[in-house]
Amino acid sequence: MEELSKNGQVGQAAMKAGIDRKTARRYVKAGLLPSETAQSRDWRTRQDPFAEDWPVIEGWLAATPELDAKSVFEMLCEAQAGKYEPGQVRTLQRGIRRWRAAKGPEREIFFGQEHRPGEAAQTDFTWATELEVTILGQAFSHMLCVFVLPYSNWQWAVVCLTESLMALRRGLQAALFNLGRIPTFHQTDNSTAATHRIPQGEGQSVPGQKRPFNEEYVGLMRHFGMNPRTTEVGAKEQNGDVEASHRALKYRLNQALLRRGSRDFSSELAWQVFIDEAVRKANTTRSTRLGEELAVMRVLDVAKLPEYREETVTVSTWSTVRAKHCAYSVPSRLRGEKVQVRVYEDRIEVRYNDTPQMTCERLRAGDKRHRIDYRHVIWSLVRKPGAFARYVYREEMFPSLVFRCAYDAICVNNAGTAGDLEYLRILHLAAGGSEADVQAALELLLAGKSPITCDAVKILVQAHAGVCGRPDVACDAVDLASYDTLLEEVAL
């Protein structure tokens, strides 16, 4: 119509509009737009296969509105076998959808909320395994603790391994110290990081809260001067801003990984730095509304809390300490001493007189409830080989399958304590030197079906050390005159 008003030529106008000349003439003759010529259809192109049974279907839906179309279809097929075909389910779904809209029960609706600058922050966890990030070639299963200001959508994300209070503290502090301001409220869902269940028979400890806050979480909020609040149980939409940000954040990270050309990182820290850069770029588009928030928020004027929980425990006679219901071995020289155990989100650190003695990866859900390092106990086991047969942590004394196969081969020719002692001497050799060298020696003996003894392993290890010993490096004498020449050139 626009082109026709310019030159009055129907054919030329039709060509520019990309439609047939006859279609253009029809529109010109009618004097109506295409959208205005469309007519509603009040007839069916085929007979409704469910018309005969529709009163029965309505009765089922009225009695049980939660039934879905597939369940109704299965009920019809059971009542009248062979009458309906699987391809008719879609027709039934459309009919039930129309019935729900016209006669169905009232549905729950949601109400958009007005966010105020600097009033609240929302925190939530989301799995990031779908990004397929690897650390030195190994799949990295992890989560992100995401912090969002609903008014400006400013966000921050921190790598974490569990949905725990330690992870929440780490993520919250990282966001606040990058923001430099503190909002009035901090909102989370009802995860165990912030709340705990109320045992049956007990009253609510916090009025108005279905799940009371954990004391440590309340202490975290008190330190930063924020008021804690949670969503209602099962009402994730109340934390909707941070929930909705997960998809966009992971999409942005995925695009950044595609541009990088690799999903492998040298360490967890390198992956976190990559996330920080991606989030900073996203936050630059939110500077206007963020400025409004920063103007009304309180300045961050407190120190960062330590990102660990410290406990003082006594090392048992088994040379172990317990932390979060798990056992960890420590050097035997600490037996009977009081040590400080720092529980981080991802590791355990044992300190004596404020000096680190041992650090290891923290056990996670699904792992065994103990982590025993054979190097901590092997010296005592060599002196007491009779204890090995029924040692509680006996399986931890096999660092790899090769060591287990070697033990079985030793026991073929050395029964009882004699075989245990021979194996423990080999394990002692690994603890005092290189476990990899000892394992390589065991592999050679197993492959050659030779008798496995500590002396045989020691000979192979020493031979390997001689072949791969310290290389001779020729060092040329340094000509100091070259430095004088350099100084002369600098002076010029």
C-alpha cells in the first residue's frame, strides 16, 4: 500500500513488496490490510474423536483437576480398549487446555514486585557442571554461589564445591568486598547453609519463620550489619531475580569459553579469575542503576571474616583427628597433642602451635568417612606387623591397585605375619622415598612373575635412580668484561 501510494503502479508495488500481482490487486480492491481480511473459523476440518466421551472426561477433570491429558487418555484406553490411537493424544491435550481456560479451577498468579535501590541482595547456588570445565584435563564438578542486587542486577559469582555455610560465607564476602557497599537485607532460600529444620514437637525458635536461622549464619549477618530473611518453603519465585540470572550467567560464561577456544584451566583459581572477568564485563552495562544503589547503601567498613571454622581437638592414639564427623590421619609425632583443625570448604588444615602440620582435601558427600595417609602410620606398622591383618583402615594401606596386587603375590609364598611384614617394608620404602619409583619396580616384578621382596624392589629403585640421576651440566666461565661494555653503552 505504501509503494502504491508513491507511483500508483500495482505491478511495481507488488514486486517491491514481494507478493504476487494478483494478490496485490485483491488487497487494493478490498481496501483492507491482510490482517483485516482474515476470518475466524467456526467449523472443524475433522470430527472430534473424543466428542462422545467428553462428558465423562469433564467429570474426571471436575473431580480431579490435577489430572493431565496423558493420564486421562490412559484411563479412556483402559475403559474402552482399541477405541483410541496414540496419535490422538495431542487432540485431547488441546481440548483439556480449552476446558481448563473456560471452566477449570482458579490458577495461582504471581505479582511483580517493585525493587528499591540498595534495599536487598539475593544469594543462591547453581550447578556449573554443564559448562564442562576441566582442571588439568580432569572434569571439574562444582557449583557457583551467585550474588545479585535485584534493582540493578549487579552480580558476582564464586566457585564452590558444596551448598554449605562456608561456601555461602565465601561467596557473600567476595561480592561485598568487590561491591564496597552493604545492602540492608540479605535474602536466601531455605537451604541448610542459612536455616535448619525444626525437630518435631518443638516450637519455632524465630517467630514468623518456618525454618529458623543457623547461629553461624546469624553471626555472619551481624558482622556485616545486614538483616537476614528467607523465602517461604517451596516458594523459589520469591528469590526470582537470582534464580533467573543463573541461565544468563551460564550462557555468558559458555560464550566466553567458546571465544577462548578451550575449557581446560591450570587450576581452580585460574577458572575463578576467568569468571571474574566475564562478570565484570556484564556489570559494566548496569552502571547507571548501580550508581543509584551505591548512593543509598552503607559503606563496607568491617574486616573480612576467616573462610574457615576452627576446632581444637586431641590427636587420638590412632594418630587421627575428627572434623565434621570424618577422620583424618596426621603425623604420628602429634599423638596425644592438642591441635587446631581448620575446616575450609574444600580442604582441612591441621596446625600445632599455630604452625601448619598437614593439609589435605576435605571429604565431601558420598566419599568415605575417613582419609588415612599411609605415610603417617607406616613406621608403627612395620614395628607391629601383627596389627595389619585386622587394621580398621587396612584398605588405605594400598596406595594403588599395583600395591594391592603385589601384596596378594607376596602372600602366596609368605603366609600370615611374614607376608604382611614383607609388604609393610615395601610400603615403608615408598613412604621414605618415591612412591612412583616403588610402584614402577613392583610393576616390573609382577610382569616378570619374579618373587616380590623388599630387597628386590630396593635394587630396582636404586638402579632406576642411577640411570635417571642428576645430569652433568657444563657451565662456561662468565666473562665479566661484557658487563663493562654494557655500562659504557648505558653511559652513552
